[in-house]
Amino acid sequence: MKEILSYLTFTGTRYSAQTEKCLLTLLYGNFPRAFWGLFINSTFFALVMWAVTDHVLLLSWYLMILFTLIARYLDVLSFRKNFDLYTQSAWYRRAASGVTATSLLWGWAVFFFFPESNIQYQLFVIVVIIGMSVGAVTSLVYDLRFSFFYLAALLLPLEYHLFRLDGTINLAIAAMVMLMAVVVLGNSVTYLNRVVIKNFESLTLYRRSKERFEESERKLRLIFEHTPVGIFYYSPDLKIIDCNSTFCAIFVRDKEQLVGMDINQLEHGSFLPTIRDTLTTFPQVREGFFHPDSSSKEAIWIKLQCAPIYDGSQQVVGGVGIIEDKTMEQAAREETEFMSLHDPLTGLANRQLLTERMREVLKEDRRRQSYTAILFLDIDHFKEVNDSHGHGVGDQLLIATGERLQALLRETDTLCRLGGDEFVVMLPRLSRVQDDVMVSAHHVAEKIHKSLSGSFELDDAVLFVTVSIGIVLSGDGLYDEAELLRRADIAMYQAKEEGRNDTRFYDAVLDEHARAFFLMQESLRNALVRNEFELFFQPVVKMASNKTCAAEVLLRWKNGTEEPIAPAEFIPVAEKAGLLKDIGKWVIAETCKQIRDWVDRDIFTLDYVSVNISTKQFHDPELCEYIVEVLEDYHIDPAWLKFEITENALIDNFTRTQAIIRELKSKGIEFIIDDFGTGYSLLAHLKDLPFSKLKIDRVFVRDLLTNKGDEAVVRAIIEIANQFDCLVVAEGVEEEAQRVKLLEANKNIYYQGFLYSKAVDAKSFESFLGVKGDCRDS
């Protein structure tokens, strides 16, 4: 009798305490989902039955349902928050109370809300009750007592009413409901409950077995974990079951990441058959490179030994693998060979490896009468990067450039760094048709230009670079690798001479140009002796008054041509010839001489005359002494002569730069920042440099009228200059609208450009010399 009472009041237990706790947790865990179903059903039921039922009775029933649901929901929250608040049996009784109340309220609903005269509403009640019964199968399946009590409380009152009604159809419905309750719902609940219980019992058995197994292998695991070689166990489906700390270190992963992982995710090479075949044949041993991670760029050299694991009946149940990391020994052997054939900075092929590969490819070209393209690349202005940011950033740029180039090429192509900033790309055996090869090679060159046009973010610097590319084709009797490289080099220099950031194919004329370059060097060596240089002056104009206030000196070379040669054409040649230092000194001396002439003639009305100084000239240790000497020789007021230097030149060796500027400043000689806004990091040092003027680079003025960004930059530069008490000169003003826009920004700035005048010779410039005082700062 006690057992029957215990069963009916849900206080007994038929399972282990652990299983019963799991079932209880699932019962409570299911209710929040069931809550909304019960709430919606109750509300919908009340709304539908409102028309045919006593309102007070229906409302009372609905409120009791809501009260029961809320009480059960609060009980669930309490269960989750503090399970230790009650005993396990007490929680069962609380859950049973909620289930009982809910089922009885719905069961009684049939007594009160089953209109005998309205078949439609009867069918509605039947459908709702059956639906509630089906829902109970899944929500209460974890305890048969709950399930059967709930079904009985719902369906027995319904059966009672159906049997009371007259008519064969009502008896048939009653029979069908009974059949569904007994056969369908009863069997479903019983079956699902068995599955759940079996799963819990299996899990409990597994945990107990695991605990006994872990205890028995404790000492072995200690050895397993601390052995100096990597050990791992794997299942027949190649899942890692266990591994030691050395194995984790080899794969550079935590044990939690490795255990359970499919070995296919770790290996994509020749070691997988060794691991797999061990399970069906015999122990396997293999050595070689191994990728611990499919996303890893580095491989390790390992020795792998695998053996099968058998159970008591000699059936293979898995395998064990032992890994020894032999990378250091293998790397030592390979490094020597690699370094002899590769560039140590970028890891690309060096000249030796390129020559070897070219030799083999050219042999094949000769045999097949095919063509190979050689692309010779040189980074434009790379020296300026080293001078401005240091060789560390320059090296990073070379590495990044190599990576971008390599990403564009095929596996059969070769990318080589010859040295410095020179790269060579070999595109072997492109075609037997020369025109097709030229098209393909030019297409690759265009891809290279596009790839390198994007910014390079290196440390704290963001760089933009371009390359000049020369292309030569093998074939037509030319199969000598040295001659191909020489011709490609000449073609590359032609691309540089024609403005850089360009591509040129080799032809016979290029050799002539190379010789012409050499002849220009020789001509420049004699230009000073022959007095072939001439100074030109471009007015610097006060924006408000539109009066000439200063002048910038620009050098021209009269080399027997109708028009003087601009510095852009001969300065690079002079720099390579080592003549820039002497030419720079001549410009300074000649400028002082011209100022002296204007002063003596009493027509010098300028605030100053500015001279550009190159980076190499600026760091000449004799520069300061020479400037002072020239000023004294021509009796020039230091305020009349200023020097323009670019941002990049200022940043290069900033400590030395600062010392030079301060030394000349102490003697009354000032500097102007040229091309302001195009450099890299001058703002950080501007406060430490004594400048009185800065020039806005023409690139910002050019699109001032159409580009809001450029307008913002110009205004920002003017504001910065104001903060440092610097006057501003805008370069490249070519339109009146640009001048007006600049005047709106600040009426006290200066400008120069074709709008007012291009650079002219000294005699022509005298027409711009006005009355003294017209352009003094207001």
C-alpha cells in the first residue's frame, strides 16, 4: 500500500539517484518551452469558448490556469538558481504538484466547457484536449508517472463526456480517442522513456568505467605526459583520442584543440597513409617534412612511428603514433643549400639560381623554337626611402614587394632579387609566336604595376612606390642569359628615363640611349667649365597686393639647344656622376652674385631669394662654411638669401638636420620647408625647427577647386603655419579661381605659379622688381 501511495504522489523512485537527478533536471528544463504552449492554448481556448460559456466560470478557470503556470515558472527559476534549497524528493513533489494542478484544471475544463448542443464547439474542445495530450508526450517523457497521470487527467473526462452523448459517431470518437491514448500515446511515452533511461544508464556506466580506467593508468600517464617525444592515440576513423604535452608542443596547439580532431585536418601530405595503413597492415615508419597545421606556412621534419592497438580479441581498435621533431638537424642541412641559391633578405632566387634556371629554359627554347620573357624591375626612388626612413624600412619594403610579385606569378615562373632594389621575373616558354609573347609579358608587367600601386604599411610609415620595368625576349638566336639580363637592364633604364613607373621593351635604340646617357654625364662634367648653366627666377607674390615679394631660383642648362634643359633632365645624371655637390655650390655663389648686382644697381626690392638644396648637398659637412664664405665675399645680408629643403630631406638624420639649420639660423640664414604636406612625419619635429616659411606643395593646389580633401589640407596647412608663426607660399597657382580660393583661406599668404609668371632669366625678371615696401607684411 505504501508503494502504491508513493507512486501516486510522485515521491518514490525507480532509478538511481544520479539518473533521477538528470531526469528531474530535464523535466524542469522543458517547462519554459511548455509554458508558452500552455499559455497560448489556455488563452486561445478561453477566447473561443467565451461565446458559449458562462463568463465568470471561464474567467475563474483561466485565472487559475495562469496562477498555476506562473507558480510553476517561478519554481523552475528557483530550481535553476539554487538546487540545494530542497531535497531531490521535494523537488519531485513540487514538480508533481504543478503537473497535477495543470492536468486537473484542463481535465475539469471538459466538465464545465463541453456544450452538448453545439457540435462545432465540442469538436474544438476534443481537438484542444488531444493536442494537449500529444504535447505531454515530449515534455513529460522523462517520467512515466507524470506522463500517464497527465494523459489520464486529460482524456478520461473527455471519454466520459463522449460516452454520455448519444449517437454512433460520438461513440466512434470516444473509441478512437481511447485507442490513441492507449496505443499511440501510451506506447510512444513508454518507448521514449526507455530510450532516455537507457541513454542515462549507458552514460553512467561509461563514466564509472572511465573512472576505473583513469585510476589504473595514472602512473602510465605520468610517463606518457613527460616523455620527450610526441605520442598520440587515434581511433579507427582517424580521430585523435589522446596526446601528450610534447605532441601539443610540436603542433603548437592546446590539448583541448587536438583531442577529438580529425587527423585529416592536421596533415595533407604523405604521412596520412602511414597513419591509416598501420590499422590494417603492420607498424609503419616514415621521415620527412610535415605540416602540423594546414594553415601553417612552415613545415617540420619529423620521424613518425605508428603501430596498431588491439583489444582482447585481437581486433584493431585504434593506433598509437610516436613523433620525433628532427627539424633542427634537417634545417641545418638545407639552410646551407638554400642560402647559396637564394637572397638572404627576401628568400627569393638569387642571381646564381636565376642563371641556372635561365640556362635550362634557354636550352629548351632553342630546341622548341619558343620564346621566354625576362622582366627587369627596379623600384623608383628607392634610395629616398632608405634616406628618409632608414634601411630597416627599406628592407621591409623589399620583402613586401617580393611577396606581392610572387603572388602574381605562376609556379613555373621565377622571381629573383639581383641585389639592391632590382628584381628579375622570368616567364619561361610562353609561346612560339613572338607577338603573343610580347602581349603576355606586357600583361604581366601591367599586373605588377597595379599590384605595387597600393600602399605599403611598414612600421610607422605608409609608403607608395612605383617600379620601372624593362622586358626582353629570348629567341631569334639570342639564348645567352648574361646578354638577356643586360638588355633587360637597358630597357628598364629607358623606362626610368621616360618618367619612371613605366614598361619598355628592348630594342636597338635603347643601347643608343644608354650611350647618350653616358655622353650627357661627360657633357655635365664640362658644363661648369664652359659656363653652360644659367639661373632662372620665378616670382613669389603677395596674395593680397599681387606684388612680387621674393623669388625662387631655378637652374637651367644651356647645352647648345634652343631651349634650356630643365633640372629634371640632367640633375639625376649629375647625381649619378657625382657632380651635384659642385653644381649646388655654383648655384649658391651665382645667386649671391646676382643679388649683389641688383643691390648695387639699387633695384633689389625683394624680401629674399630662395635656393633649393638637395638632400645630398644639405648633408655636405662643408655646406655651412661655404655659405658663410659666399655671403661674406659678396657682402650679402643673410636675410636676403633663404634655402628651400623638402620635408623628406629634413627628416633624414633629424639630429644632424636640426644642428645644421640651427647653425645657419644663428648666422641669420633661414630655411623654407618645400613641398609641405607630401612628406612622412615632419609635424612631430616642426616645433623643434626654426622655420619662418613653408610651401604648400602644388599637388594640393592643383585640384583645390574640385577636391574638398585638397581644400581641407590647404586650410589645415595654413592653420598649422599660423600656429608656428610661419608664412605660407602656395606653389603651382595657375588659375585666378585658385588664387581667389587661397585668398579666402588667408589673405596674408603668398603664391607662385604660371598664373603670375613662369621662371624667367635674370634680365627678364628685373621687370618684376617694384617699389621697395610694396610687399612687406601687413
